[in-house]
Amino acid sequence: MSEAGTSEIAPAPAAEPGLGDYVLLLKPRVMSLVVFTAAVGLFVAPGHLHPLEAVAAILFIALGAGAAGALNMWWDADIDALMRRTRLRPVPAGRVAPGEALAVGLGLAGLAVMMLGLAANWVAAGLLAFTIFFYAVVYTMWLKRSTPQNIVIGGAAGAFPPVIGWAAATGTMPLEAWAMFALVFLWTPPQCWALALFTRSDYADARVPMLTVTHGRRAARAHVLAYTIVLALVSLAIAALPIGGPVYLAAALILNARFLRGAWRVWRRDEAAAEADRHAAERGFFRLSLLYLFLHFGAILAQRLAGPLVAGSWG
């Protein structure tokens, strides 16, 4: 198996790829999270973009996320082909040629960065360029195959969108933007390790050094709980910032109570119980993690909308 992940992968596709294949190449599920967190960062920032400029900024941030996804699929096609969860992706399945995926990724990256700079400002464009580079090069090409801390460090790539959104609106990156960054950054490891707990064999087959492979599921469970505790503390601290408030705090208390309970259940598991029910607790925690982040950012947005109504009681 080629470590480079570029030349010894699936042969050229036998048929012309369809539009749906190119959409999948951009990782639309990941893009939806990027778009939402970036939009929240842009909307709660104190700047005032024209609505058309705001829509354009979000569109180009989304294209940048898609570019990073395409570059990831191009490089990782060799290991994607070995994993049940990813083997039907367009490149390993042979529906999109590796060179096409690379061209799409590079083309969209250049377009997204240039157009975001023109539509918003060059601070946001520079952050977007760095984020694409970090995900495609630092995480995908280096960290993912070299260290069990891959998702901890690499998680920074997915945490930048709210900062980019804020910068698009204001040209600045204050504490509030980095607080949203911290929320995503600390959420990423327990979310990914929960997935790795019930897909361990995939990572083992592909020789990806996920924590579940290098240190075992017991260590991964402990890390899930530890990161969830730190995440909960940071999440609640955001309530004291200008983007927080009583609406956000109420949501954060409920969400963190459920998330901590889920992490505790995952930590208490032994492998016999997990295998007996097909890792039901781990799967449930993974699904909850997706809801957790979306609802947290939804609460930040709701607090911004409710701000004038509750300001008197919160300050």
C-alpha cells in the first residue's frame, strides 16, 4: 500500500462520473457543519455586511471546505479503499479519477480564497487559505498517518470556520471568535473517538494510528470522558462572554448534562458489553455529539436574536 496515497490507488473510472459523485467529493456532511458554524460566527459578530455580501462569504467558505474535502479524498483514496465506512467514496470506488479530484480541490481552493477576499476581506480569505492548507497538508498528509493525536491537533481545521465567519464580518478575531473555535476544537476528539470505538477494525485494516488502535478502546474511553469534561467547562464559560447569556446558558446546561452522561456511560463500558449490543452506547454518543454541536451554535444564534429581550435580566 502506498503511503503517499496518490499513485497506487483505484484505476481510472470505467464510466463518466455524475454530478452526485462530485458533490460527494466535497464531503457535504462536513460542509454543512462548516457552513452553519461559519454563518453563526458571521451573524453574531458586531460587523454589518450587506446581506448579499454575507451570503457570498458563506458560499465561498463552503467552497473552501469542499476543496479541502476533495483534497482529502484524493490523498486518502488508498486507505479509504480499505475501510468499509469509506470504500464507496467516489475516488476509491473508481467513479472519479485521482487527478480529477486533485484538480477539483485545487481549483475550488483558489476560487474560494480569492472570491472571499473580494466579497469580504483578506483577513478572512487568509484564514480560509490557512484552514484548507491545515486540513489537506498538516492533518491529511502528515498527522493522520503518523500519530494517535491526529484528530486532536487536526481538529483545529474544523474549528476555524466560526473564526473565518467573524473575520468576514469585521476583519478581526477577538476572544469571542476564539471561544467558538475552542468549542469545536474540544468537541472534535470525543466525537471522532466515539466513532473510532465502533469502527476500530476499519482503522486497524488501513493502518491508521487512531487512539483505539494504538492504545486500545479502554484508553480511548478514558480520553472521551476527559475531553468531554473539559469541553463542558469551556462551553459553560462561554455564557459569560458577550456572545453568551441566559438563553445560551440554559441550553448549554441541558446539552452538557446529556453529553457528560453519555461520556460516562461510554467510559464505564467493558468490551464484552460493548460487543454484545454492537456498541450501542458508543453509537448513541456519536449521534448525540452531532446534535450537541449544532444545538450549541444554535443557542449562540438564539442568544443573539433574543439579546434585546433578555439584556435587562442578564446584566
